[in-house]
Amino acid sequence: MKLAVLFCLFCPNLFAQRIQPDSLEQNINSEFNYKKLIIPTALISYGFIGLESDGIKRFNLQMRSEMDALRDRSTYIDDYSQYVPMVSVYALNAIGVKGKHNFKDRTIALGTAYVIMGATVQGLKRLTAIQRPDGTAYNAFPSGHTATAFMAAEFLNQEFGEVSVWYGISGYLVAACTGFLRMYNNRHWFTDVVTGAGIGILSTKLAYQIAPFVKKIVFGDNDFFKGIKIDFHAGEMFGVALSASF
């Protein structure tokens, strides 16, 4: 039941309809809806409050006790499930399901999200130095696995949410299960997971606003590899032509 409640908190906007743009550049011209940041910001805020709140710390201990009671043995599924939503984006495209953006644009957005998420998570781990529930290290806050999973889930939702709402739901469900397994494996506190989820979602949402500028800076006005052509001719006897586009 708690996992279901968390899932509803993490993905309330999956059923909202959006206008589908054709390229990253159109994100610049569209007005950004700051209401989309409320949920991830609230999740992150909860985690930071939990660093000092005795009540939230007690809830963390309660959640760990419940996980201890459930645990039969540890699993490594969460090491792989965190990547499932982002891999699904490229897999769906490979089998012919068309998403919102082309390969280059969505990869730029994903790379931007990964940089934002990774820098934030690693910075906070070093800054806060919270001990893990299993006592193995002082880098619990926030959960990197969960942040990656929710970053990927929002990436899947951004690219295929308009094709079918179930793509977004499935991505967030996998992400929620990843967060649950981080607690089940006694690797993270509840606040670590909640904050990681917020950071992951927020990173992707911000990335889709920043990515058009990244694309312009990195690739300029020309499409990468577009129009490359190599011709070899030997009279009328032989000719070879190679063209490529990205």
C-alpha cells in the first residue's frame, strides 16, 4: 500500500495531455509550466527536512524495521532496473514506435539530464555524509539508483507519454520498484529514496528546457554528420558514393 501511495505521488502528471513539439528547439519558444516542478521540489524538500526532523527520522527507522521483516535475501535487480526506462525509449524506437524527438535530440536531452542528476547526487552525498542503514558507508543521501530510475522514467514519459499514457506509467512503476528495492536491500533510508526520486524527475524536466541550448552550443546550426558525402570515380568504369546523416 505504501508503495502504491508513493507511486501516485511520484507521477501525478502522467494523465495530463501535452502539446507535442517536433523538435527540442520548440521547447525554447513554449512557455514553461512551473507547476510541473511542484511535485519533484516537494519530494526533495521532504528529504532535506528529514535530515533534521526527529519525526521523519523515526519514520525512517520504522520503514527499515518493516523492510527487515520482509527481507528474505538481498537482490541485485535494482542495479539493472534503474536503466530499464531509458533503454526502453531506444528499444521502442528500434521496433518502429515513434517518440516525440529524433535520436539526436532525445540523446542530448538524456545526456543533459544525466549530468544534472549525477552532479547533484554526488555533490549531496559528499556534502551530507549520511550513513547507510547497513552501516557500510557514509554516502546514503540521496539514492543514486533511485535518482537514475526516476530520471529515466520521466525521460520515457517525455518521449512516449503522448503515444500512450501506459508507457509513462510503466516507467514510473519500474522506478518506484527500484526505490523500494533500495530500502529492501537495506542500502537506503526512506528519505534517501524520496529525495532521489525528486532529483531524477526534476533533472529530466530541466534538461528538456536546457537541451536546446546545449544542442546549439555543441552542434551549432548544422545537423551532426548531415550531408557527409564521399565520391570516388575512375572514369565510367567505377564509382563509389557514401553519404551519412545523424
